[in-house]
Amino acid sequence: MSYSVKVLDHYENPRNVGSFGKEEEGVATGMVGAPACGDVMKLQIKVGKGGVIEDAKFKTYGCGSAIASSSLVTEWVKGKTIDQALDIKNTQIADELALPPVKIHCSILAEDAIKAAVADYKKKHSEQVSA
Amino acid sequence: MLKLPIYLDYSATTPVDPRVAEKMIPYLVEKFGNPASRSHSFGWEAEAAVEEAREEVARLVNADTKEIVWTSGATESNNLALKGAAQFYAGKGKHLVTVKTEHKAVLDTCRELERQGFEVSYLDVRDDGLLDLDMFQAALRPDTIVVSVMLVNNEIGVIQPIAEIGEICRARGILFHVDAAQATGKVAIDLAALKVDLMSFSAHKTYGPKGIGALYVRRKPRVRLNAQMHGGGHERGFRSGTLPTHQIVGMGEAFRLARLEMGAENERIRMLRDRLLKGLSDIEHVYVNGDMERRVPHNLNISFAYVEGESLLMAIKDLAVSSGSACTSASLEPSYVLRALGREDELAHSSIRFTLGRFTSVGGHRLCDQAPARQDWPLARTLAAVGNGAGRC
Ligand SMILES: Cc1ncc(COP(=O)(O)O)c(C=O)c1O
Ligand code: FES
């Protein structure tokens, strides 16, 4: 199996690798694993005024497709509101990266990471409001 | 010039040795006769070539030519040996014993035999990849008819104690099959001494062509098999089908060269393997999978903790190697061989198999000159250890 130019580009020049400081304002974390292959992905978002995602970072232990999918979504979520980010579907990721069929679950992992990060943000946020 | 990528996947397959290819070509074009044609010189010429090749295969493993049956490869040999023996001796018992680290060509054949009503025990190995003889002995039953244990493992290169296993089987009247696909040209095989009844061979792991192999079927004491391929009664009824003369000639020449060159070749490869291992050992959290002593020098299987295998392969794209990572397999299962050694999934997931061969050579100094741009990745320095043989530089 050979990968698309886009996967290779994200693999070789991953965007937004790393993590935010734990105490940074508006940071939420989504950590997900793929049961199929055991890979793990961590996506962090930094949410500003009006629920807009100002920045994102990722760390992934996984295959080239998983790394490329997570790198791609850090670019896509930036500038979106958290609700808009939830509209990103794994099929869009898989299309953009031209993933082969066995690698579709890697894009699902990235979609799940967004959902998990947003859920984490909403949880923390509601706690803050109720406090 | 060093050719990139460097091929370090000799256990997947080997290139055909140019000397072998040269010997094959006339049998495609001029000497094209059917070895089964008895009425003219075209057939006689082809038959003579087939028998000369049979002689060479037999010599490499110290067997009689009448004990060598041509097949399409080790997959078919394993199928013929296991199904053929189990079906023929079904009246004696219904139990077979094999090992969890066998090649799929053995394991899936055993699964099929289970569907046909046989019972199979799949034994664990120790964490060094070797079969424990006491555990093996304990698994044998009065109704055990066939045992199958490979000689050299394709993933981790360990050498199973087949001499001892053979003695145990013979003493109990159990047939012993050995998959030796990865062993020819790497370890000495003496079938006059070994108590092995059936042994599978493949040409393309030993610098011969793909699509040809052989099954050794012992004559004394005689082993009987149910044929799996029916037709013209070729190969004394064991395996019908017109013999592919050019392929057979290639396998014969490949096995002849293996016999003559094995000693020197293994020494050279051991030297290269040691250099490669030394280079890799400088990296932290590196683990060798499988015993280092009872192992062919051609294989290094290493887990790089915390790095997923597929993405590691992408980073070392100048090396053609394989990984036990789930992400590289269609089934998304990590290597069952490494799991059988008791490796956690993460370590199986981060394993890389380097296999060296005849055309691997020291070419590092050349590659080092080109490497500075890649110093950022950890395996750069290992490239300094081993290079490709294209120019035998
Ligand atoms: C141990 C072992 N057995 C059997 C086979 C299958 O051999 P062939 O490709 O000749 O069918 C292989 C090759 O992958 C092997 O490594
Ligand atoms: S995430 Fe494991 S195969 Fe892609």
C-alpha cells in the first residue's frame, strides 16, 4: 500500500505537534484510542471568546494515516466554533487524505478526538458556570 | 553508487541469483519440452534437467532423490504434508500438535484439518521464541499422529530444536513434519541423521524463483500421504501437474549454490548483522525479539519502544524492511509471533524485522556521505552499518 502525497506531507511536516500547558485558559483535551489497532491520539483545543477555537495541538502514537489525520484536523478546527468543529466528519478527512479502505478507522479516530476535546471543554465550561 | 532503498527484507523473498536466472532461461525458450514426454528428445532433455535439479535439492539436505516431490512452494508443501498425512493416518488417531509461532501456511492448514474433524494443539513458546521440550512432550497423546514444528522462524529467525523433537516423535511412532522454508542455505540440514519424516522447502527464500518448492517424503521408514492434487499421476502420484522445468532448474541451481556457499556467506552475514545490531544498540529502549544464540545470523527483529512500527517504516523509507505492527497488516492485528513470546501489544506494535542476505554488503561509508540531511532521525547511524549489494561496494 502506498500513501498519498498529502499523507506523506503531513507525516513529514506535521502541523501543530505538542501540547498546551495544563493551566492555560480555555484548553480542553480529547484522548482517544482505536480498538482495532491499539493506536492512541491526543487532541487539545484552546477555546477563546464566543467558543472559537484559537489554537490546537496533537500528539499521536499511531500509523502514518493517524498522524496525518490528527495533523489535518488541528488545521481544520482552528477558527471554527466548537459546534462547527463537531461538524467535521471522518469521511471528509479520509477524502482529503485519500486514505485507503483499511485506514478509514484512523480518520474516525481523529473525528472522535475532536468530539472528545469538545466534550471536555463543555464539561469544564459548565463546571465553571455553575461554580 | 549505493542503490536506495536498501533491501533488508530477505525473509520475505530473495532476488534470483543471476547465475540461477542464467541457467533457467534456456528451459523457457529452446529446451521447452515436457519432462513427461517419453517419445522424443525434447522430453528426455527436460526430464534430465529435472532429475539433475532433484539431485541438487536432495544433496543440500542429505536425502535420496526419490524422497523429493516438486510442489509450487512451501505453502503447498505444508498443505500436502499435513493434510496428506493426517488424512492417510486418520485411522490411527485424530490429534496433531504444532506451535503458535508457525507460519500461516501451517496454522491455517491445521485450522482446515480441525474443520475436517481433527484435533490440533497449538503450543506456546518460551519468551525466547523456542519450544520447551518438556511442554512439548506433555502435549503428546496416544492418538497424536502428526507433529509440525518449523526449523527457522520467519519473523524472529530462531532455530527450533528439531533433532530432539524428532527423537521424541520417532520413539512414539508419530510423524514429524518440519517447515524448512526459511532454513535452506542458512543452517545445515542432514536428513540422514534427523528423525524428520516430512520437510517443506521453497526456492524463493534461497535465491531461486518464486512459485516452486519441494516436499521431502521419507522412504525409510516409509511415509504415506493422500494426494491433494489429482491428475496425470506425476511425482509418483503425490502431486499431479506438468512439471515447470525452468522453475525446477532454478531451484536446483539455487540449492546447489546454497550448499557450496553457505559457510562463507553465513560468516559474512553474521559480521554485517553484528554491525547493524551494534549501531542499533546505541538507541535507547531497543529490545531484540527472540533468542540471540539459537538464531540464524540473517535475522534481527527489534522493538523500538514508544514508536509505532508503521510510522517508523515511513521514517526509514531508505530501508525496505517489515514490521510486526498492526497498522501494517490488513487484519490490524499485531504480530501473532511476537505476542506468542509474551511481548505486550505495544512492543509488538513497534517492531521492525531486518533480514540480511547474499547481496547485502558494507556500503555504509557511501551512505554516510549522503546522510547528513537525515541526521534528525535515529536510524541514520544504522545505515552506516549495512548497505545494499548492487555494487558490492
Ligand atoms: C516459514 C515459512 N513457511 C512457508 C512459507 C510460504 O512459502 P511459499 O511462499 O513458498 O509458499 C514462508 C514464506 O513466506 C515461510 O517463511
Ligand atoms: S491508527 Fe492504527 S492503523 Fe491507523
